[in-house]
Amino acid sequence: MKFTLFAGFILCLSGCISNYARLPNSVSQVYTNSSVQNGLLLLAQNNVLVHIPDASTRDFSKTEIDQKCMSADEPFWSDKVSSYITEFHRKPELLGKFHVLEMKRGDRSEVKLQRDLDGAVTVSIQYVKTESYSKVSYQTELPCKGSLAEYLGRDVVRTDFEFPPSQQLVKIVESLPEKNQLPRFQFSNAFLIYLAERGAIFKFNHSMSFEKTSKGQHVMVELMNQLSEEIKQPFHQHINYWLAQINQKSIQARLIQLFAAVQDKELKAGVRVETALEGMSRVSGEVDLTYLYITYNVENDRVNLVHLSQLESCLKSFTDDMTGLKLRKPAGSERTSYLRPGYTCHLNQYSHQDVRSSRSEKISGVYR
């Protein structure tokens, strides 16, 4: 009897140990959609950044009778972006004509050109929200489980979005001259390529590219150059693992996911989950955005940041918590969210270190 109990304990223990994460050995084990990957690589190789406003990541089509009877589609931003960037497969030379590709809601369904004072060109793909109405009849397929008789004669509202055709994007970009080489977009693209290989893009916003140190150095250039240096170091197993996990399990990240550098007084890193705005309840059908992030801040002529080696250590501690003997489950694993509320590592010591410094600080993982 004792032997049987002991054998059972050993089997249980070995089962727990075998649950430990199998870390990817290659990029192909992180991301496998070659079509999207090739499009992202073309953007990265030409130093083209992608801007997706937070509001656009929360747009989705839905059919609704009332709050209790509705069905929602998955967020469409990554699917739409990937469909547009495939146009550059045929004409990659077009990527030498603009600096930023963005997709956002506008007043009309169209592709617009936006020029900054320094000559930077943004190609803006703008879409519009549409609504169509019908009445519930005996032929109507309800957007919920319920009695058809209960809803007969009620209004059915279909919320959708209209996008400009891909040919319009190509035509407008073809009319552009070669883009100017601007200091705020002159950075090593190695980190962008690193992300593209893993099906990810840098979470860019326009204000970030204008930010400077007291000596006039562009902060984004400093960040990109440093991150491009850091990817040469062989410490990315857990970064790869969580990029793969998010890609496989987050609804928002199945085609394209994000990597963010967030300005913050506190240096920290980890897995961020964007929930509804503070004080607002989640809209029915809304899906959270999950992505890896680091923070940075600017102090006079210094750019302080969390290094990728520190992010790797953070994600290792997270992996240890989520697998192996502890078997901790995600704090939020419902269909509308992955890893809610997220996982953050704080630096134990705040270090006013130059962006070019390679010294790492100790970190500890805590749930937000």
C-alpha cells in the first residue's frame, strides 16, 4: 500500500515537472505565418513604423438586438493591416516613399497623406463606421440563443466598418517622391526586424518620435539603436516563449502583436494587458490587447530604460510562476482576455543609467 502511494506521488511529481515550459529553439517555433512575416520584414527593413491608435484596436463588428442578444466579431485591426502590407510584396520599392503607415477611424473611407513640418510622410488608411438596420422575422438568425418569438418585429443593428480598397493605397503611394532621410527616423532597424521575424511590430506613436533629450538627441533613435544592439546577445528564450504564447492564445495577437516601450517614471517591464479605460465598463464583445513591454524615461541628456536582458529575467520569473511545480494559472483567461491583469517586474534599484549602459539591475516579478 505504501509503495503504491509512493509510486503515485512520484508519477504526479514527474507530471508536474514535465509541465514546465518548452522554450522555442528557433524563430519558426515562435511565429509561422510566412505571408504576414514577410510583409512585416519589408516594413522593418525600410524603417517604416506602424501606428495603430488604441481606439482602433478596440473596434469590432457586431450584430445586436439589445445588450442581452448580440454577437461580436473579433477585432479586425491586425487582419486589415496584414491585408494592406501584402500589397508591398509586389512593389517593395513603394516602402522607400513614406515613414509611417497608420490605420485609424476617419470621416471617410480613404487613404490620406499627412506631412509633418520636417517632411515626414504618414500614409493614413482611414475607415468609417457603418450601421444597417433590419427587423426580426421568422427567417432571421438571432445573434444569441433565445426564442425567436420573443424578438419578432424588433430592430436588428449591424455595426460594421468600411475600408478603402488596396488599389487606392498603391496609387497614392506611387505618386510620392522618395522620402527624405530625417534624423528622427534614422535608427538601426535590427530590432524592428527582430520583432517582424516573430510576427510583431513596435507600438509606435507620433509624439514619441519627436521626443528629445536636453542635448537634442531623438529619444526613439536612442532606444531603437540600443535595442538593436541588445538583440545580439543570446538571452531571448523566455521573450520568444511569451511572444509565442501570446500569439497562440490572445485573440488580438493571432496575426500581428505589439511590443511597447512606454514612458514611465518607474523602470519596469513584463506583460501588459490593456483593459477598458479606467472608470468605464467593458463593452460587450470587447477583447483586451496583450503585449510585452518595457519602460523608459528621459532625464536631461540621459535616456533610462529597461534592457531586454532585464525583460528576459522578468519573463523567466513569470514562466517559473506559471509552470513547473507551482502551476499558477493566468489571473484572467476568459475568451475576451489573455493574462489579465498582466504581469509586471519592478527594478529593485532605480538607476539613472545612460541608454548605452549594459549594466542590468535585479528585478522581481509581481502581479499588478
